[in-house]
Amino acid sequence: MVLMMKIYTKSGDEGRTSLFDGTRVSKENLRVEAYGCVDELNAYIGVISTFDLSTREKESLQKISKLLFSIGTDLATPDEKKLPKDFNRINEKDVAFLENLIDDVNEKLPELQNFILPGGCFESAFTHIARTVCRRAERRVVELKQKERINHHIIAFLNRLSDFLFVFARYLNLLKGIEDNIWKRDD
């Protein structure tokens, strides 16, 4: 007989949740908000990974998703000593991974000389939404860092990830033969 774990615990019914170390906090806690935004971003990355992409691009998105899950775990653990012993925190190598992705994609794109509007194909427009969610997650993590100690590589990672999502959105339009939608102020 297989025992199934219940997905509901009812322990959050009063608006409180547990951090990774078991500490109970309000669901409106800034730390919960920060890792919640990262979780939302990860869901968007999951949708982007379903697009018609190369195996290499899907693998890169899968790695980004795993790194975002690590960020969520890190943010949900105020006392870094309570992280699992084999836990790999986000570090400068992970930031460099994103920088390499940005460089690889950017070299395929025409030089950007103007501001562009989100849009083009659905995939590009959706990726721009993920970029804005990434920026929100970054703002929440910055706010958390002003109040509590966190892994400082997380902010750099989120900053690079939003840059990657910007160039990747442009790249998705390029793949579909759609030019950047240049922003011009109408006088």
C-alpha cells in the first residue's frame, strides 16, 4: 500500500507559514514576499521553457529554474547555518553563467540603438512579462537585504537574469523574423 502525503496541512489557514528552519512568520513577511516573487518568476521560466526552442536553450532555462529554486531555499532560510549541508548557494559562477548566456544571445542580435517596446511574437511578449517579474523579485530582495542579511550574489543573479530575459525576448522575435518595435515619442 502506498501512503500519499496530503498536500494541505491547514497550518497556514491563519495567515502564517514556516520558513525552511521551521520559524513561523506572517505570510506578508518581506522574506516570504521575496522568495514568493522568485517562485512566481520560476513559474514564468517554466512556461518559457515550453516554447519551441533548441535543446541547448531548454537546458539553459532548466538550469536557471534550478538556480531560482536554490535562491528560494536560500531566502527561506534566514540562518545560513541551517541550510542543508550539501546545499550550493548562488555564487559568482552562477552570475557568470548568465553573463555567458547574455553574450551568446546578444551576438546574434542586431545592435540596439533605441529603446524597444515589449511585443512582437507571443513568446517574446511573454518573456518580457517574465523580465518584469524578475525586476520585481530583485526589488523585493534588495528591500530584504536592507533589513536582514542575505546572500549578496542573489541580487547580482536576478539583475543578470532580467538582462538575459531582455535579450532573449529580442532573440525570440528574431527567430520569428519580427523586428524590434522601436519606441518613439509621438509629438
